[in-house]
Amino acid sequence: MFSHLKSIHPLKRFDRLRTNPSQTQSKPRLSTWSVLLAALTVAIVTATAIYQLNQMVERSNAMRVLLLRLQAQVSRLNSLEWEGIAKREIDANLITELAENESETQEVLEELKRVEWRDSRLRPLFELYQAYEIEIDRAIDLIAQQNITAAKAIDEDEIDQIYDKVYLEIAKLEDAYEARKQKARKIADFGTTSALILSAAMIGSLFRRFSNRIWAKNQALEVAFQDLQQTQSQLIQQEKMAALGQLIAGVAHEINNPLGTIKASADNTHKALQEALHELPVLYERLSDEEQASFFQLVTLALSSQPWVASAESRALKRQLTAQLQAHQVENARDIADWLMDMGVCEQFEFLLPLLKGSQGEWAIQLAYNLTCSFTNNQMILRAVDRSAKIVFALKNYARFDQTGQKQRVQVTDGLETVVEIYHNQLKHDIDLVRHYQPIPEIWGYPDELIQVWTNLIHNAIQAMQSKGKLTLAVHPLEHGVEVSITDTGAGVSPDLQQRIFDAFFTTKSAGEGSGLGLYISKKIVDKHQGRITVESQPGYTKFNVWLPVEVT
Amino acid sequence: MSDAAILCVDDEATILKCLKEQLRRCFGNRYLYEVAQNAEEAWIVIDELISEQIKILIIVSDWLMPGVRGDEFLTQVHQRFPKIVTVMLTGQADEVAIERARQEANLYACIHKPWTEEELQQVISTALN
């Protein structure tokens, strides 16, 4: 019966619990932290690169705008020079405009240098522009000297040539910047896409890792929960076994007492009859007629009497009898009184005086005792057998294991009586057991489980009263069901503890005395019957009420 | 008349009756046989016997009794009357209690229920010799 309890050692179960998570979760090759660090580095690098590329695109755009402005300035300068040729002079207006043009062009050139100061591709443009400016200055000087023809000649030969070159150079640069911009944009787009893909992959990997971890934790929790449930049901079973073990110790005593009585009584009868049969043939020789009459009167009286049980009263009677016998000069008065008391004869003894005063007195008393004691012994044997049968019946009821798991018709008082019988040796001495049983209907339920409830409640009551007090068992019909009340006169349960006594592992008993599961299990069983269990208590009075419905749905 | 007694203590009257009958058959008039149903009553009997100047030789006590248990009672007896031989008769073998009685009450023997007359006779005879 206990083997299944031992099959899973608690420590082994905890080992399994500990090792499980590491088995289900394979060890990652890279730690989460290194993945996070790598992701962060990639993000920073990508962001920096994209920023640089964007800067490049912006610079390329700025350069194109500046180059267009330069182109406009160059063309404007050319127009101003042509205006001078047309006017054949450099008037004040033209001078102002030339100055403006120059400063604006310088500004554009400065700006170009500032934006792309490292770009060597700009040098030809600057050189060309310088040459262009020199030729324009020469032409303007010639116009100012009214040498229009020479100016025209410069214009048509050198200036136009340089002008075309400048235009070409600008166009070339514009294309280069446009190409650079496109390239940068492509790289940036590629970088952004790659970074996004990489991030997605990393997030995915981390998510997978975390969800794996959570899954593993869930699994571990589930295993722990199952183990806990298993442990709990094992504890409940162990509690039942412990209660049974405790009872068996008491029951062993209860059964060995009647067995001792049976064995000794049977043996005593056997020996007494042997002795008596040996003595009987000489009875008529050893006793006179008067003594014989006295002898048979004693035998008849002894058969109809009950022996005195040891008590203060019986001892007083014995002393009195001894004194009376001594007064009649009976020898061995004390022994004779003892024999007579054991035969239940003490009040009328005068009829015995002829026998007791004779020489065969003690022999005759002993023979009478041997002849009659078998009746008393037989009675004791019968009572002891009844007692043993009752105990065995109660044990059978208690230990019955209902394998069907089906509800049955239960007479609640039968279960209560089974438990009372089991606890007989603890109840019989100093506990006043009072029964108030009203007729109640049978209910549908689980008889062996209900017996466990009564066992817990009665056991607690006996412990609470320290085996001394009054235990009241009351049963009556109530609200389509039955109510069982078990009341004791023990110390009681304080109000704040009353809330908790049905909790698992809650106990007020000292270590080793109670597991703290008795009432918890009782409540579970009552819940299973769709009943209710309540407690009311004050010092010297504790009452547990259990209500059980007739029908369980 | 005998001036020595054997006292039996057990909460079951039938056990006491059986014990007394067996002892009387085994030892006849050599001793007085007294019985008590618990330790408290046993002390009264002990005091009565002492006042009658009767020497108690042996006390045979049950272990599981209401009130004071057998081992405790025999220990108290041993403290007051070290010469009295103590014997335990028990239906429930509580090894710890027996061991305690062995040490603290100088327990002479422990007889287990159900017992035989021969067992009882042997224990008492050897104890008294």
C-alpha cells in the first residue's frame, strides 16, 4: 500500500524540477547581451553612414545650385561687357553693375571653395574663370579707352572661347555632382534597407530567444505545478495513512486486550475444570452431609452472582467480610473472603459457616470456585469476542477503499458510530460521550470519505479536550439534507484562527502532532458533497457543523 | 496468613480477573493478590497494604491506561519503593515507553498481551527467587 508513495522520492522530484529547464532550453551560442551589443553597434554605424551620405547628397545639391549661380554670373558678366561695347563706353551704371557682379561672383566662388575645399575637380574651373575675368577686364579697359574694335576682337577670340570652356566645365561638374548624389542616395537606400533587414533579423532572433526562454519557464512552471498537485495528493494520502497508523496503534491495544482475556479465560477454565474433575470423586468422602448442603448452596449462589470488580467499595466489603469471618474463628479469613468476593458471594455467608469451620473449608471453597468460574470465564470470553468483532467491523468500515468512486446511499450515523468504535479506548475513560441522534434520511455520498471527516473532527475534539471532557454528537435533518454537529469542551479556537483552520498546513498543534491537513481535507470532502462545514468556538466550547445535502448533483 | 502481596494494575476488569485467577493457581496461598484499575487506585491499595504491614513484592501494570501511564506509574513506584519488582503487561508495544521504564523503573520484564499463564508464572517465579 505504501510502495507507490516511496516510488517517487521527494528529493528526486525536486532534482527533476531543477534540471528540467536546462534540458528543454538549449544553451545559446551567443549571449543575449552580445547580440544586443552587436545590434547597437550596427545601428550606430548605419546611422552615421546614412548621415554622412545624406550630407554628401546635400553638398552635391548645394554645389549644383552654386554652379548654376556661377554660370548665371559668367553669362551676366559677358552681357555687361557686350553692353559696354554697345554703349561704346563704361558709364557709371555699368561700373556699379560690374562691381556688383564681381562681388557676387567672388561670393559664389568662396562658397564653392568652402563647400568642397578638398575637391581638386574645381581647380580647372577656378583657373578658367580667372582667365575669363582677366580677358573681360582687358576688354573693359579697352572699351574705357574707346578702343571698341580691339575689345570686340578680344571678345570674339579669347572671351568666347573661355566662356564656352567655363560653360563646359560647369556642365561637367554639374553632371559629376549629380552622379555623386545619385550614387550616395543609392548607397544610403541600400544601407537603410540592409539596416532594416538586419534589425528585423536581430529583433526576430531576440524575440525567438525570449519566447523560447518564456516557453521554457512556462514548461518548468507547469512541471512544478503538476509536481505540487501530486505532492498535495500524496500528502493527503499520507495524512490518511498517518491517521490510520495512529489508530492502528490504539486498535492493537484494543484487540490485544480482549485476546488476552479470551486466552487467559479459556486457559483458566480448562485448568479449573481439570482440577475440579480430579477433586469431584472425593467430594462425598471429604464433606459431611451438612458441609455438602452448604457447598452446593455456595455453588448455586455463585452461578447466579456476578464477581466483584476491584473498587474501593469492594475492598471495604472484603475487609468487612474478613473481619466477620475472623469473628467466627474461620482460619485464613482473608483468603477465604477473597475467594468468596470473586464468586460474588459476600452478603449472606452464614450458611457457609459449617463448611468454613470444618477441616475441608478452604479445599471446598477452592473446588466451588473451580466449578463455577468457567461460567464467568465464558461470559468474559463472549464479551471479549463481541468486542473484538465490533473493532474488526469498525476497522473494515474505516479502511474500506471504495474503488468504484460512485456515490452511494449513506446513513451518516453509521459512519459516526464506526469512528466512535475506533476511538473507543480514547473515549471510554474520561470523556462523557453524548449522542443526540434524530431520525435522518440517507444521503448520496462517499461513505469512506465521510468517515475521514468524522475521524478528523472527533480526533481533534479528543485532542482539544486532552482526553477529558464532554463530546456531543448531534444529527438532525436540515434543509433537504442532514446536519452533523460535533461539540467538545476543549480550550476552543480564537476568532482570528477560526478563519484559517480550514487552510492547508495550518495547525495549532505542536510539531509532529498534526500535519495541518486534517480540516483542510475534511473541507475538501464536504465540498465534494456540496455541503458546508462551519465552526463556532469560545473557550470551553467548540462546535463543528457539517451540513450535507441528500442529493448531490 | 501471608504478609506479602502481588499487585496487578489494568484498566480492564476482565484482565485483572484473569491475572488474579492465574496467580492464585500458580502460587496459592503464598501471597495476597490485589488489583487496581488505574494508577490512582493502585496508590490507594499500596497505602492500604502498607498500613496493614503487608509487603508488596511485585507490581504488574498495564501500559495504556487512562490518566497516568504504566511506565510513569512504575517509575513513581520505583522511586518510592525501590525493592518492589516492576513488570509491565501491555497490548501495545511502545518501545520508547518500555525502554524508559527499563531505565527509570528498573523494569524487570515486559509481558505482551495476549500472554500465557506459563509466561506469567515464569516471570513472577524468577523475580521472587
